[in-house]
Amino acid sequence: MKVEQIYTGCLAEAAYYIESKGEAVVIDPLRETEPYIARAKADGAKIKYVLETHFHADFVSGHLDLAKKTGAKIVFGPTAQPNFDAYVAKDNEELKVGDITIQILHTPGHTMESTTFLLKDETGKDYAIFTGDTLFLGDVGRPDLAIKQGEITREDLAGFLFDSLRNRIMPLNDDVIVYPGHGAGSACGKKMSKDTWGYLGEQKKTNYALRADMSKAEFVKEVTTGLVEPPQYFPKNAMMNKMGYESIDTVRERGVHTLSVRAFKAAWEGEEAIVLDTRHQDVFAKGFVPGSIFIGIDDNFAMWVGALITDLKQPILFVSEPGREEEIVTRLARVGYDNAIGYLEGGFESWKKAGEEVDVLEEVTAEGFADIYNSNINLLDVRRTSEFNAEHLVGARNFPLDFISRNMNQINRDRKYYLHCAGGYRSVIAASILKSRGFEDVVNIRGGYKALVNTDLKRTEYVEQITEL
């Protein structure tokens, strides 16, 4: 028996590959199919099942393409109603894969169709659970993503989740391995561990949601307290996973399309496209296409695309480092942005050589900002509210990147603004958006808050710590 976790850090997402005696299953695959097909080929195995723990909201799963290319059967848990050919398993039903068995445990709560897959080894012993978004290390799945007005509330779902954990998961032995669907950084929970797997016994001891003396009312209150608004693309991705989507191969063919400077400009205007600059933030700041938006490929690219671009069908043009074009189209497609229509041939250098107008982003070092910092400076902290509330510079204003479009009317185009985040990535995104909307006098603080607190601003009179939220 082989069990392999395939973890994708930029989405904090875990897919799984399991093989026994020439048969394999893949659990919760990402959109691209090549990694799973290659693993099966290396083992000389045939992928028999593609198991889906639920209709994912934070990414588009690769179940449809993977099933089509391998002949595997797509399997959901009880109550799922997919709009395509799939097998909806019964609670406690067992699937044979080589010499091992996978048992279906219906665990509603995160969503109503949420299912945990219990892996039993060749001897029939419970070996591991693949919990999807039902149980994380240190946390449980949020119960507010599948609420339906007038039908079910987040409190209802939290109650179901309590019962699922107590009746289906906690009775299992302590030595059962927990393989969750996400780790720290995912918006599907509140306080997940950085670890990506662990033992159930440890979770029973340390996970706040698995306390043995916890009442259902206490559980409901704790798991629903402190939930922030989910990213706007979540329900759209869930619908794609349920209803179906275009093949990743078609999406790539359309998106990995070379455009000359002239053709790029024509597509920008004619298609009402947006331009994403995916280079590193330090490179972007030194020169970029006026009106383009920075979201760098080397950080949480897909998450920020999903949070900031509200229309999944939005035509997207992009500027990239040579050789990374297919990677960019693939990572856009992972979160449902299937309408990339091409990239600038030769990158930004070709734009400059063509004599086109160039914009730059004014920046200041943390030390330079410390020298000029005073109460009259307009300082925007674009970190999340929870980060800001934990600690921030006195006089700073929280202006979360997540909701920048909603809050833009609260600032003035005639003023100068200094921006920072934690390390410098998000503030450049924010600055590029503001500049594209006519806020010309914006300055990025290089290195963000981490750099600022290592200057003279680390003194307590400059830093406000909030201990009671």
C-alpha cells in the first residue's frame, strides 16, 4: 500500500494518491491531471476512483478531466447531487482498491454532502482518514459556506458537524492518521496548524473542537464566532465543481497564446480585458504597463486573483517571466478563471522596446519611512483585520486588501498614501490597484510591517498592541 500526500502550498490544499496491487485512487485532485496520471504510470497502476470529499469552494477540482482521461469513476458521499456522471455512495459503503478498503463515512457539517474516507489496510485495520474540510489539524471546517437562505443556517450546519465529529470520527482509534484537505493559510478554517498530517489521538487532546466535555451549544458558538466573510469566488467555484466545467486542456490552449505589443493592446481594448503582471513585486515596482494590476506568481497568486477579480469570465491578459506562461494559466484555472486570452510576447522588455508608456511605483525603505513618520502621514495597513487588531503602528488605518474595491470610496485621490502589509507582497497589489483607479500618489513601504518593527518604530510608543478584541 502506498499513500502519498500531494500538497500545494499556494492554495494550502492537500490531494492524495493511494495505490495497492496496481489499483489507485486520487482524493480531491487539483485541476491539472498530469501529476496524478504520472504517479499512477510510475507504479504501473490504473486509477480506479476519483474521490471527492465535498463540492470544494476554494478551488476547482480536477475530477472531471481525470476521470475522462483515465476511465476512473468519480465518487461522492451521500446526498451529493452532481450534474454529471458520478457515483453517489451510501454511508458505510466500502470500496475495494487492490488489497485495501476505503469506507464511506458521511460527515455533514462543513457542507451537507461532506464525507470522510476511512482507509483500512491489507489486514482490515483502520489506518487513516481523509477528512476533506470536516476535520483539520487544530481546527474544523467552517460551517457557513453552504448556507441557503430560508433553508439552512450556519448554526444548523455547525450542529451537524458536532454530531459528525462525535459519532463518526472521535470513536476511531487514536493511532489513526488524519489527512486533512487543507493546512494553515486556507480560508476554509480559522486556526489550522502548519502541520499537514497528524494522529487522531493528538487531535482529541489539542483540537479545541474535539473537547470531550464540550456541549453542542458550546461547539456551535465557538465554531461560528470570529468567522470572516469568505472570498467572493468560493460559491462560484463550488458551483463549477457541482455543475461541471471546461477541460483544462482547452483553457490552456486559449490562454497560452502569444501576443505582440500591438495585438496585446488591441486585445486589451477590444476584449475589455484586465492585465495582470505576475512578475516579482520588486521587479514590477521598477516599471510596468500603466493600468496593469500586480499579482505575483511566486506568492498566494490564485487566492488573491480569486479574492480581487469578481467575474470568473473576465478576459485576462498577462505579463510574465519567460517560460512561466502555462503555469500562470493553470494556476488561474485552479480557481475557476478560465478566460485567460494571451500574454505579452517578450514580456515587459518588449513593451519598453516598443516605446510604449511605462509607469513606476514609488517606494520607500522601512528605515526611510521611520525617518519621516509622523501623525500627519496617511498610512494604510492593508493586512487583514485580524492581523491589524493583533498589532499595528499608531496612526495607521486598516485598509484590508481583501475588500479594497468596497472601501476605495473612503480615501481621497488628492492625498498621498503610504501602504504596507506584512512583508511587501500585498501592499504592491494594493498600490497597483489604487494606481489603476486614479490614485497616483501612493508609496509602497518595502518589506512591510516585518521591516518596520525592526527600525526605530519598534518602540512601544509607535506600536499599538490590542489584547482584547
